[in-house]
Amino acid sequence: MQTELFHSHQSDSKVWNVSEINSSIRKSLETKYHHVWVRGEVSNLRAHSSGHYYFQLKDSNSQLKAVLFKGDAGNLISPIEDGSSYLVFGDITVYEPRGDYQIRARHLMKEGLGNLQIEFQKLNKALREEGLFEAENKKALPTLPLKIGLITSPEGAAKEDFISILKRRKWKGEIFFFPSLVQGQLAPGQLINAFKKINESKLHLDLVVLTRGGGSIEDLWSFNDESLVRLVADFPVPVISAIGHQTDFVLTDFAADFRAETPSAAAELISSLFINEVQTLDGLASAFKQSNLTLLEKLTEEIKILALELKVLSPRSKIDHAHQTLDELKERLQISSSHILRNHKELLSFLSKRIEGSNLKNILKKGFSYVKDGDGNVISDAGKLSRKQVVSVFFRDGKQEMKTQ
């Protein structure tokens, strides 16, 4: 019976070899199932030394072999997790040597991860690899910040919380407010303009605080704007980013010189820096006072001892000699006290001048000036100037536009 069936179809039936049929099936599948999304749980994940990933996608009823080649794996936001559910984008194909059909994955998106979170992770990864968030690029916070620029919403609670804590902790300084929207499509542009206004001002701020209260990822998204993040990272004045709550993270947190968990935490930090410096000065004053008291007590004891010896030694000459010694001791006391007072005054004056001398405005008063190009960049070397270049020269009482020869 089988022989008859074979003979009856031998003349008009094509006989395929294995390679041909596998190749034909592959072409058919790749044509029909090109660029498809497949949902499934990753299992049997295997990372090959070549950089390729092999795994299976499965649901409760079936499984599908999958491969992610090295070139596509390099675009992953985060490593693949065995046992997690993914949406896999790719093409259905056949691995001809074994006749296995599989999906060639080109992109994996973990289920439950929103588009904004994916965009956040992608930009975070790119900027981090660029080196924008490296610790070596960050500026140290001033130990005695007395002029602070505050960028936040005029209506938000963050502003009031920040200022009230500084007042409660008796911080002495000036706050310069730069209002801006902190959420919505217009917010990134306004935040960037606020930083530009600080740069253009003659305030010579010690510190800038960028802050707002908590919210959803959508509410905080303005602080993930790439232009804003780059501006914060390169800003010439130290920046504190205090956005949201303790569990909230935005990219300005990584770009800033310091991240405070909340607006209140930023105020606590600044006031603590101030309090530490005040305590240091108080300690110096106390040590100065105590050293004088100790010396006076010691000299008083010596005088008492001498007085007792005078009573024992009654001859007039010894009394006269004792009086002379007493006068010398008084002179020593006056000279020593005066010397100690003068040294401590000089120390306090030196510390005061150091604090005052670090102020740019005072430096300009001494006859110094500085030059910026048209983009606002400080020019430190004459070699960086070109002929007939228009520059801004900043003096104590303002700036002048000048052209090089």
C-alpha cells in the first residue's frame, strides 16, 4: 500500500532535503512574524562568553526559545533577570542547524516598568557613562555660606519649610529667591532661566539650593531634563539638589554637588555648617578667656606666697625687695596679659580677614578684575583670546565691553 502511494506521487511531489525545508520555514516565519512583541517569563537564562544571551520565554502553557545577541544586549537599560516577566520585541526565525524555531530578541522591556521610568534609567545610564556624575567633578560646599540662592516655586511648601528652619536655627545670612515653576512642560525652561539669572547677577552667591516637595514621577520629571541636569553639573557655584522625599531620586540629585533628601534636610545642613563655624569662633574666644584667667590665678597665688614670705622675713630690706619683686610681677602680668590679648586679637582679625577676603566683591575692590567671553565663560589665559574678540571685563563697580587688538 505504501509502495503504491510512493509511486503514485513520485512524479509530481518535490522531495526536500533537511537544509532546504529549514531554510524555507525560516524565510516564511521571518516574513510573517517580523517585528513582533511577545510577553513571557524569562527562564533558563544563560550568558555566553561571546556576550550573547540565550533563554526561554514561557507562560503557563508553552515556551519559546530566545536569543539576544551582543549588539542588542548593549542597549539594555538593566541586566535581564531570570524569572521576571518581560515584553520582548524581535523576529521569529529558525536556527537552521538544529531546526529550532526561536525569537531573535532585539529589545526587552520589564513588565510593570513605565515609560518614564525606562526613559529615566536610559538617560541616567548615558550620563553616568559619560562621567557627568563623577565625585571628582563635584565642588566642596562652603563652610560658612552666608549668601544663598533659592530656586523653587513661590507657592510651594518647600520655600516656607526651608526658610523657617534656617530662622529657627538662628542662621545669619541672606537668601536671594529665584521663583520658578517646578512641574509641567514649562518648568524645565524656567528652572534653567533661574540658573542663568544667578550667573548673570552680581550677587556672588556662596551656594545655590534647588528644591521642591515630593510628588509622583510625573510631578518630578522636570528635574530629569537633560539640559537642566547638565547645567547643574557645570554650574560655577556649588549646588544642593533637595527634591521630593527621602525615597525620591531625580537626575539633578546626581549632577549636584550635594543631594539633600528633603528641603528641610537642606536647611538643616546649611544651618549646621553655620553653627559649626560659630562654635569654632566661640571656642577660640573661650580658650582666650580661660588662658588669661589661668595666668591671673597663677600670678595671684605667687603674690600670696610672696606676701607670706614677707611676713616671715621682717627686715626692712627684704620688705623693700619684696615690694620691688611685687612691682616686677605686676609688670610681667600686665605685659603677659597684653601680649596674650594682642595675639588673640590678631588671630581673630586674621580669621575675619580670611572670611572677608574670600568674597569676590572684596577682591574686586582691591583692583582686581576678571574677563568673560560672549558665552559667559571666564577667560583665565591671554592665549585663549583672539583678535577683535568682544569680551566683558568685570570691575568693582560694574562691567565694560571691550574688543581685543
